[in-house]
Amino acid sequence: MPSRFVFAVGAVLLLAACGGSTPTGNGLGTGALTVGVIAPFTGADAGLGPAYYAACLPAALSINNNGGVGGRMLSCSKFDTRGEPADAVPAANQMVASTSGLMAAIGCTSDEASTVVPIIDRAHIPMFCMTGQSEFNKTPLKYFHRLVPADVYDAYAMVGSALFGPGHAPYKRAALVFGGDIGSQAFVQPATNAFTKLGGTIAINQPIQLGAPSYRTEVQAMLASHPDVIFTEALGSAGTYLKEVKTQNNGQMIPFIGSSATIDPEWFQQVRDAISLNDLLKYYAGVDLGYTFSGAAYTEFLTNLNASASQFADAPKYKQRGSTLHLYDGIIMTALAMVATNSSDPTVYNPKIIDIANGTSGAMVVNTYKDGVAALKAGKSIRFEGAGGQNNFNQWNNSQSGYILVGYDKDGGEVTTGQLTPDQTSRIFAAGGS
Amino acid sequence: MDLFVAAFGFGLVSMSVIAIAAVGFTMQFGITNMINLAYGEVMISSAYVAYYLNRAGFTIWVGMAAGALFGAVFSFLLNRILYAPFLRKGTSHLGMVIVSLAVSLMIANLLLPIVGYFPVSYQEDPGRLIRWGSIALTRDQFIIIGIAVVLMLAIHALLTYTRLGKAMRATAANPTLARNCGIPTQRVIDAVWLITGALCGLAGVVAALDSDSFAIANGATFLITVLAAAVLGGAGQPYGAMIGAVLIGMITELSAAAWSPQYKEVVAFGILVLVMVLRPQGLLAKRGALAAAG
């Protein structure tokens, strides 16, 4: 009798542990699906998490409005890493251990990628990470995917903007003003290598403490080095730093070139309020991946992004945020991979993500989840080209694409100002050592 | 050398901001015996009051007055509604610290959906740069220094020459004896929360103005600096807090000039730890205005 009782309790516990949405290994299973948004929502890089959450919500709408993944509805859960590896580990463990129906994770920025990516990979959860760290350039981790180039290329694009950008003579003396966090510091070495080998001088390399109440002395030291351009990514502190540049430089700004992370609505608002709209438009140059912000995929994304405002009021602000577009695409591709393999087992559908992104011979190009599901049900193989454009994953699950030179319009929209020629690009790459 | 002279000038501004906040914090502790860890959140709440007034078209100086008023009323109510009932029940010092930490988290989380997480700026022209050798400060920075000097003198006058100040010192030294001598200690404590709350609110607006842009997360940042200055000077000692503010403000700016600015707070807090090791009671313990004769 006692052994039967123990067996019964054991069986109940085993079933309870499995939960209600267990993948069957065959078929798409039942119960809700979740995408974990693991990123900084507080801390110095708190601007990143909302941009990624704004990717998940429209993807969930796009999928749910078209029958879900085999009838399973998708939702988004936030896991705050605070931009700190120490806080990110428990967040990742919590996400993996306590989230039922976890089909994918997005976010994992440079701040925390080194610590959270192995945890997510061990749990066999496909992830789309916004880290630019070079350690992931040739990663053996099978569940890791990166839809943006490594930071080294972002840094090269900034150098390209300084040397070959429109509307100015090549800048000769650059101040490097990057946050002291892991993600921002990744730009320093490649920018230094490329800029100096192409004839430029680093006037000062100034890692700044993000979130400090003031940067007066830092700005004074930077101005004393007489740069003619500033390379920067100091998320959260850009307004304070740049306002002090303007104040201490007798009301005059110095041209500043931001990384692709500075194409962000919150960054725009912060810097606009600090230095004035006119100065932002006149002195700012940025770099970004070449988006068209048009076409069927983008229209679908934009429609669902605007509809997401009922859940996240600021969501529509991210209509031109590159990472928002890419992560949206990542979730759609994962859902299509599940449909294509008719499986909710990540070990089965994860390899299919690359096929969906890169396409196989004779694949039909689709731009929306709805069209993708219809094509798959018609027995066709597909290639998904989403809101962020075409993807080309290499053997290390890195998808590469080229950069454009950009600025802002008065409403915070992205404006393309130029493009680097293949010759310019190869010169910068060679100078940087890539 | 020019950079160090300039950093010295910036240090004057930093120490002025810290002094206003630290003196309020340390007086609150010295007289009411309450370590109020919600102080930073009251500061940032007041900064946002000024921000919304500024957005509505009022000058930042009106916002500053409103921030001080808000800080006074908010702190007074915090004590009357939340802290005082716990104290009446005999909650221990450690218990009160935990209560104030909980209040701090509650304020931050209640404020978050209203103000959002992202930095905002006052719409205020800081005025032209006024140069004196290598020192170059804006009109607003000179005003901040002026406000701090006037307030420090006012605090000195309050504690030294007024009946209220003497009653505060008596309450700080021995509240039971003070009550037995006919001092209305409850009214004195109410006055302390109003005065130190006003300093807290004013400090919040001044710190936010000085930072050019600020966010909700700055509440915790402010508190760490204020705590450091108060502890360095000797907990509960207003003059000690002034000295602590001078040291913390100057060291952070000068170390940013000397080494990598990434480590400026590490240097300042390293010196704080060193002082605490050599003189655990702080620089001015038992010699300040609020100390019992010793």
C-alpha cells in the first residue's frame, strides 16, 4: 500500500512538473507559448529592454491573429537583467526554470550576454541576441542567433562616417566617449585601430561612468584635447554629457557620431531636450543597418506595433528602431520553424530557423507569418524576409548586413544621409584588422 | 594644471549640491534619531515636481521653491503617517531602517509609472559661462553655490541663535530631559521634518538642475552620495556633513581630472572607507552643533 501511495504521489509530481504545455515531440502541443524578453529594463541601459519588448508584442499579435502556432497563443514576458551580469544570471535562471511554453528568448545585450547566453543555450531555448561582442563571432552555441553585426562593424561604420561622411571634411581628431559598461567599451579598440591607421588621431579616450550626476571635469578634459569629432555611445547619460559639452564650449556643440544604439526614440528625446533640436539635427551623425522601412513585412510589423500600444503605450515610438525590427523577425522565424517542423521541441525546430531565414533551394519568399504558414501548409519551403530585411546566417548563426550613414529628422525619424562605398568599407576593415 | 584648477571650480558646485542634501539628512538623523533611507526618493520626487511646473511654463526658480515646499510637506507626512506609528510601538533602530528602505522602494515604484524611466531635463538656459582664470562656471552654477552658502549660514544661525534651534539641540541631546524641561518635543520634531524636508526637496531640484538631465534612478545615486558625506562628517553633525560634502565633492572632481573618470566615485568612496577605518565615529563626532556635551 505505501509503495502504491509513493508511486501515485511520484506520478502526480512528475505530471505537475511537466506542466500543461509540454511539447509532445510530435505535433505543436497545447497551452500558451511565451517569448522571454531578457534585457535591461532598469539601470543605465534601461532604454534597451523596452525596444525589445516592443519587438515581441507585435510579433505575438501577428502570430496570434493568424491562429497562433498550431493554435497556441503567444505572449511576452519581461526578465530584467539591470544590465549587470550579476543580476542577469538569476533573471535567466528564473526565465528558464519558471516559464512554461518558453519558445524563444530575445534581448541578451552585450551587458549580460556572456553570462546568460550559456544558460539559455543549455536549456535548448533558441535566442536572438542584441550583443555585439566579438566572442560570439564564431560561437559554437547552437541556440544562439545574432541578426546584427558585431560591435566591431558598428565601430568601423562610425569611423567611416567620420572619414567619408557627407557634408564635412574628414575629421582628424576624435574623442572616444563611451560608457564604462561592457557593451559600450566594445567599440573602443576597433574604432581606435581603424581611425588611427587611416590617418586620424585619438585625442582622448574617455570611458565615463554611466548615471553619474555630472561630467563637468570629464568634459573639460575632453575639450582640452581639442577633438573635431566625438564618437559616442553613453546610453542614459548622453543628455547630461552633451549638455555640458555645449555649456563649457560657449554654447557651441562639437560634431558627434553615435553608434546604431543611438537611433532610439528615448535617446533622441533626451539629447534633443538637453542640447536643443537644432543642434541635434546639425551636429549628430549616426550609423545604422540599411533598412527600407517599407514593404509588406514592414507594413505588417507597423500595423501590429501600433496595435500594441494598448499593452505598451510607447511601442509605436520604436517603428524605426533596428533592433526592434530584427527581434520581431526572429520571433516570427521561430514560430514558422515550429510550424515547418510541426514540433514544439526546440531541439527539432531550432535548426529549422536558419533554413527559414536563409532559404533553401527553390524556397518561396514570404514576408508575413500568415503567408509563411499558408506556404508551409501548401507543402512549400519558405524564406522569410521580414521587417528588418533579408537575413544571411553564417555557420556560427551570425547574420551580417551592411551599414548606412544616418541622421534624424525633426520628429525623431531616421534619415539616410549616405552610404559607404565598397572601397571605403574594405579600407576601414583592413585598417581595423578584420 | 589648468584642468585641476577647473576641476576645483567644478568641485565647488558639487560640494554645494551635496552639502544642501547632506545637512538636511544628518539633521533629520541627529534630532529624530531616524536614518531615513527614503531621503533620496523624496529628493527625486521634488525634482519631478519642479520638472512638471517647468514644463507648464514656470521658471526653474519657481519650481525650486515648489520642490522645497513639496519636500517639506512630503517628509512631514511621511513621519506622521508612516514612521511615527512604528516609533511609538518601540520599533528598533534596525527595524526603522528597514521601514524607511521599504518606503523608499514604495515611492520609487509608485513614481515609476508616472514619470517613466528615462532621463528628462529642465528647460532652463544655464546662462553664459563666467570665467575666472581656468575656472569657468555658468550663472546657474554660481547661484547654486550662493544658495548653499546662504543655507549653511541659515542653518548655523538657526541652531545657534534661535529658540527653535536650541530646542532642537536639546531634543537631540536628550529628548526625555528636554520634554521634562517644558520643551514641546513633538512640535520640535515636526519642525525638524518640515525644515529638513524643505532642504531635501530643494537639494533634489538643485541636484537635478546641476545634472542637466535626471531620471528616477538618480534617487538612489543621490542617497549614496548624501550618506557618504553625512557619515564622513560624523552622523548627526550638520557641520560634519558640510565638511563631508566638501571632501566628497572635491575628491570626485579632482580624481576625475587625475585618473580615469570611470573611477572617480571609487576614489571618493575609497577615501571614505579609509577615514572610517581610522576614525569610525566620523570627522566631527561629539563636536558638532547637535552633539551632547561630551
